[in-house]
Amino acid sequence: MTLSVAGMQALPNRATAKAFALSLALACAACGSGGGVTRPTAASPGSPVAAPVSAQLGSPGGTVTSADGRLTVHIPAGALAQATTVSVQEITNTAPNGIGSAYRLGPSGSVFAVPVAITFRADLSRPAANQAVWFYDPTATDKYWVPSGSLLRNVRNNLVTSQSTHFSDWSLVASDPSQNMAGTFTVTSSLNVSTPFTANGAVSLAYSGADAVERVYLLSGSATLQTVTDATGNVCTPDSATKNLIPNVAEAFLSPAKLAWAGSALWDLTCGTAPDFIEMVFDDNGMTHLDCARGFTSGAAAPVTTADQATGDYTIDCTQSPPSIGTLRVTWNFLRCGGTCSTGDVCATASAYDCSSGQPVCTDTTFVAAGTACTTSTGGAGVCNGSSGSCVACVQGATCTSANPCAATATIDCSSGAPVCTDQTFLATGTACTSGTAAGVCSSSGVCNACVTGTACTSTNVCATSAAISCTSGGPVCTDQTFEADGTSCTTVSGGVCLSGTCQSCTNGASCVPASPCDVGTLSCGTTPTCVDTGTPVTCPSGQTCTNGTCA
């Protein structure tokens, strides 16, 4: 494959292309104002501090924790194809702003089919939001510590977790994520006319510092090669569609505003007559393709470079200088993590870009009070739910069907931020209902209580001879049905006897029901209280007669 690079010289082989890509990264790292900004620099590998902790793990996965307990590697099922000795070794920390020791995970360079979780115990002396996870590959030709692509912070348990498909050196790092940037780019290249290609990339720009001239970042990320077809129509297969970019320094100059950055990656190809590799090398600062015309793409939107956003559309045009080898066009959109944005959610009062996934996602941060009226996306009435910024369809006072079998009417209440069917009136006390699968009755407060009228029960009254459940009050009440004869001894009071169904103290001359129940009886208290029949009939009201001691 013939590729044109600096000075319009051809790159004859893959090794030369890779060497040039690395030299580009190192050259970019040397750019800048030379002022007081702390610039990202290459680092040396850390040295072992303690013996590694290891475990033999296989397809089911497992965990390994460092000797000091600060780092735990969680390997899920399916990540390992075969039994592997997984190790965690504490090493000296060479990461910029590293917190405590770093850790070397082994086997070094391992690649996993399923991402593994690398979890640090956060430093309690600083906010968890200002702690990130960075990694370093001691075998790579570039020697930068770079931020992990995604983070999950468990503030309650003081944990910071990164997911990764590879093993290398890892460190917890003090970081202000609100100054970082992240975003995407697209490269479309026909510099080799036989194999034009497109690659889509995602980058992270870790903030390093600023002075009166520029803001400086460490740029890292990846590029994914889209389908490549050779000159004869063969579809080429890359060794890996996604390749990591060689880390380099990006600079956002303040006046005139411009982002100086670069990217490079290399793909081996397998296809009929197509070249054996594709190299992507570009920059917008004139360090590559020196004999080609270059500049922001004519007719495209003007570039933007601020602390909150960097956008651009840049073309390197090599069609005018022989040999004509085509053009390369790169577009980018990088956003500040923590920068303000708008999700369009009517219930949000503030939103900011969240980069914990590795890319900026506009996320609501504060909301109006739950229950605040809003208009849904379909134009209907709604209320804000108070937690996610969503406007939930809800019409206050609309009728609804209650799940309560004792509710007579119910209406919608929106005050909680969601429609809640709320009982308004209830069926009459004692109305039959079903409580679960059991028969019941409605209480005065609208509760369906399990209750079966007439079911035998045990009375607490010592003078009752039988009792049954009554449901008329809205719940099961054990009600006495028959009683001991008056004068029957009882024990709940001293010297008590049953009188009119209750245990009472014996009183001489008290009325009682004698053996002839329609006669007047008086109580005679002695060793055994006795109801004495006076022989005088019970006098009933006009129109009633006495039957078994009861006038009716």
C-alpha cells in the first residue's frame, strides 16, 4: 500500500507506519506554549511493593483482592476461556496525581471476552466524585497513564469501579472530571485511492492544566474501522475493527481559539488484492502531509473551541501535488464533562454532561418539585415526577377504579408526581366484600376485613355458654349467644355469680331468673348463692307475655 505522510514520502511497510504514528504522538506532546502548564508526560513502570495475590480462575469467574484490600478484580462468568492464574500485585504509583499504590494485574496483556470489573476503595479524605481510575500498559511503546473509559461510583460504600477487557497497571487518581472533555470524531480518507475508508472514534481529553495561552489535555481513545472494500470489490477483514489511539497531548489555544490535536491508528487487513494494512494519521496543526493543502473544510460550520466545547471539520487535500493521493477529512465534537446542556425535559431545572460512561451524556441534575404541573410530549396534562425529570401524564381529580373492594368512589391524585388512584367514599359499614379469597365485610374506614357471620368462637366471658362471630360492626366480633343460669358461680370477681350473663358479686335480694323463668326471683347469698322463686309472676308490659323469662 502507498501512503503519503510528512514530506510526501511513501510508507513502505507497517513498521514504518507505526513508527511514524508514534513519532507524531511524541511530537504533539512536545508542542505548546512552554508556559506554566503541567503537561502530560510519559511515565516509567511502577516497581513491585509486595508479592502478588493470585487465584486460579476459570470460566465460572471469581474475584481476587490485593493484599492491602484496596483493589478487587471481579471476573464474570464467561470472561475466561480456560483456567488462568489471575494475580494482583501492589506496585509503586507513577500515575499523575495517583492516590496510594498502583496495582499490576496479571497475566499482563490479557484480553477478556466479557468486561471485568476493577474496583478501588475510594480515598475517604476527598470527594468520590473527584477520584478516577487510570491504567498504564508497561509493554506499550507509548508510556502514558490514561483514564479508563467508564466509571461507576458507589458513594454509599466508597467504591470506584472501572470496567475493562484487558489487564495492565491500574491506579486510583485524584481528578477534577468537570474540566475533562469527551466526544466523537469521524475520519473519511481517500489518501490511498484503492482503499478509501471511514473510521469512527471516541476520545477522552483528560484536563492537565491551563495558562494564559492554552488549556492542555491528554487525549486517548479508540477508532473503529468501518467496512473496507478493495479495488476489485473484495470486502476486507481487519485484524480488529477497533484500535486504541496512541495517546498524545491536545491543546486548546485561547487566542485565536483553536484545538490542536491528532490521531493515529493502524489496521492489518486480509482481502484479495487490497493493501496489507491501512494507516490513519492526521492532525490539524500541519505536522503531517506537509506538501498537501490543509484547512477547515470549505462550506462547513465554523469551528468552535471553548472550555465547554470543541468542534471542527478539517480537510487535508493531497490532490493538487503529485502524486495525487486523495483527501482526508476529519470532523469532531468534544464536550466538557460537567458542562451545562439541556435535555429538553420540562421538569428539569438544570442539566450537565455526564462522562461516566466514557462519552458525554446530557443528564438532568436538578428538578422541579414532584407534582408540579407540566405538559406531556403529546400535549396532555401531567405532573413532574421529581426524580428523573419526566413529565408523567396525570389529570387531578379524574375518576378511577379503586383496587379497594370497599371504596364507593375514587379519583386520581397527582401530588406525589405520579397518578395515584385515591379512595374518596366508602360502602356502608358491614357491607359484604371479599378480602383476598376470604369472605369479609367493609369497616367504617373502608377496609375489607375477613369475616364470616355465625362462625363459632371462644368468648372471654366466663358466664357465656356459647358465642359466634358477628360482622355488623365492619369486622369480626366474638358475640355471646347463651349464658349460664343466674346464680351460677364464677371466678372473675370474689364470690361472684353469673347474673344476666355477667360475673358479678352476690347481693341479697338482687333480682334473678328462678327455675320458673316467668316468676320473679330474688338472690339469696349464702354458702351457695340461690335464686329464690317468690311465686309472683313477672309483670309484662301491655300486649306482651312472658316466655322463658322474657317478655315479648
